[in-house]
Amino acid sequence: MITEKVKRELVRMFGRGNILDSDEDRISYSYDGTPILGSLPDAVVIPSSVDQVSKLMVLANEEKFSVVPRGSGSGLSGGSIPGENSVVLLMSKWNNVLEIDKNNLTAWVEPGVVTGKFQSLVESQGLFYPPDPGSSQICTLGGNVAENSGGLRGLKYGVTKNYVLGLEVVMPNGDVMRVGGKNMKDVAGYNLKDVLIGSEGTLGIFTRILLKLIPLPKTGRTLLAFYDSIAGAAATVSEITAARIVPAMLEFLDNPTIRAVESFARLGLDNNAGAVLLVEVDGAGPVVEEDLAAIETVCKKSGATSLRVAADENEGMKLKAARRSAFAALARVRPTTILEDATVPRSELTTMVDFINHTAEKHDIQIGTFGHAGDGNLHPTGLTDERDRAELERTEEAFGEIFGKAVELGGTITGEHGVGLAKKKFFESLYNTPFINMMKTTKQMIDPNCVLNPGKIISVSPRCEGALPRSREQIDRILSKMENPSEAYF
């Protein structure tokens, strides 16, 4: 627990109204979008200035407590879960778009801006911010930068790091650093901007972000292609790549996911299909129509049993709902849904999906798989019940084998969700020692007292182990004393 001295200093620095420390508030910020994991913070603070964030970090170093930055808490690897002796720094109210510069095609934003709202704003001005994480309607741009989020449009447009031009960052010691700017070319010094992007809140706290914008595509077309097997869908992905066509989206769902989506959204999907591909092409009208025709030919050649082509944008949105609703649909199947994230080279897509299905059968568990077929980023989703400890252990063992297979195939244990707490043990066991050691050295150098989001990704000292052994018990004890425990979560 933080000391009484620290509590008094927090009140002095932030004002009593900007500190949340009731049991209800502490529970509300004890978890993120990651299932099973959770731990109570000692307090939640809401800053109003960069100076306050800086002074908080100075105090954390002096009094040796931890600071855990948090946006909307939609992360899927436990990156914003607090540990012992910790204060959550809530940045979600920093939600202003500070500038849209049409001459330079850039935007300055605060970290709490919701991604989907920002996209709608710039699109209303004929501009485009392509990164498109599945949680875009609730996740924040600061969290996207911290996790280097990807999304459905990653194949053609890249991920968050491809659109970050500059950052204002409060460092673990309280220093305020600015990196990057509106220049399209800048090689002065080390590329510290890219070190901070994807650092999961362990190396700095983003207070302002400079983003690159591009012109809004003039048009787009969407289709669904159904197959008897994953192999046919994977062959289509390879053929589209060989044809030098780069779709804006190239997504897939396996049969368990198709069935869950159809039960949930009633989109008229074929429940007997082994797989479905969602393909979207965008750009100038004639090019889009040419690419669409070529893709239809490839799909048929690769064994598609049927095609559905959207006649207009509204119908296109309905077809895309098949992919966008995948997680919500699967979450209805069992009480606990573990959405995972592994990436392999595109040529290994069929091998990886077959291995996932074999592993689920071997461990007698349910896994539905969907994801970004165009860049090999799979989302095997475990459908389980955390109250069944034996089944949960089998699920964890299965995912350990799945991550190991991904690395064996030349892939990675995460393409967009991050390592956080959830994949930390896999990360440190599956990756080479010099790589891990260089990361540890970087963390120790920038944050010697390990006060900023300790225990995430790697451990550099006993203080940074990040274990949360008593977290569920703590939360359950508090809930048992509350009159309306369900209200604590919303």
C-alpha cells in the first residue's frame, strides 16, 4: 500500500476531487480487457497538466511507488493492470484534438482521444487515419501508440507506428521529452520515437501525439468468399499476393467463428463453410473495379464455393460486420473468452490454423480462430470457463504450445496486442537472450527505480516481477461486502 505521506502529497498535487480511492473505484480500475487477470490499485489519479504528470513521477521515484498509465482499459495483454503499491494514472479525459494541419497532413492529439471518433473527424474533412483496431470505438490513441496497435487495414496501410510523427513524453524520472515533428525526413540522432512506440507504458507517458494523415480513398468495394476449408482460403491469400494486389482488408474466419457470428448477427452466412474471407479494396474508382474483378477470379480459381459482393457502401458495412463482430459473437459461447494473438509468415497460415485446431482437440477445449489473413496475424480465441480450473489449465497449456509453434514457424507471439502480463512468461522463454537482455538494459537505464508500469513485458528486478497472486481474492473480498457488487464494474 502507498503510505499516508504519499496520499497527502497526491491530494496536494491533484486536489481531492481528482483522486479516486473508494473500493468501487479501485475495483473499476483493477482490470482491463484481458480475462482472468486483475489487481487493485491503491488509488487512481486524474491529471490536468503535463506538469502534474511530471511531478507525480518525481514523487514516485522519491517514495518508491509505481505509476500505471491507463486509457480506456481495452488492452488484451494486461498492460494497464496495476500491481502492488501502485497508482493508476488515468489519461482518458485528455481527449482533445489539438490541431488538424491540412497543409502538412498532420494532427496533434491528446492521448485520450478515442480512435474511432478521431477517424470520423478527419474523414469529415476528406482525410484518412488508417489504423483500425477492432476496439476502435472505445480504445484511445495513446493506448494504440503504447501497444503499436494494428487492425483490419494493416495489410495495405500498416500499423500505428507508421503514422506517428512525433511525441511529447513524460519520462520515468519526470523529465518532459519531445521527439519527432512534422518533417517527413529526420535522421538526427537515435530513433527514440520508435523505441517508445509499442513500449506498453513502461518507458514513458504520452501527453501529446503527432499523427500523419493521408487523403481519404475515393471509393471501396467489399466481398465475402466462402470455402470448404482453410486451405482454400489460404491459397487465395497467396494468389492475391502473387497477383500484386494489395487489398485494404484481407480477413478470415474459421467454421466455429462463422457459426458464432451467424448465431449472433444473422448475416446470412453459410454455417457449413470451412472458412470465409472478407476482402476490401479501395482507391480510385477504375482501379478498385479492376482489382475487385481480379480478386473474384482468384477466389473462384482457388476453390471458393460462393461469393457475395457488396453493391454499395451500406451493404459493404454489413459484410464487414461479419468480421468486426467475431469477438463479440465468440464471447457469447462460454463464460470466459481468451482472445489471443499470434503471427506467422503468410505462407504458414494453413499450417498454423491446422495446428491450432489439432491442439484444441488434443486438450479437449474450444478455440475459434479469425484474424488478418493478409499479414498472417491470427486470433485464436479460447472459449472456456475460469471457474473450471482444470479446463483453464488445459487452455493455458494449449496456448503455450500454440505460441511455441508460431515462433517455430518464424512467427511471433503477438502481432498487435502486446506482451504485457499475459504473455510475459512466453516472451522470456521463446526469444533469444541477447534480445531480452538489451530490452532489460534499456528499461534499467531509463527507469532505474522501476516505478513506471513495472512487471510488464520483462522483469529487471524482484520489484518488476509483476506477479498478481492475491488479486482475485482481494477483489472478491471487497465485492462480498458491497450491497450492489455488479455496479462496481460499470
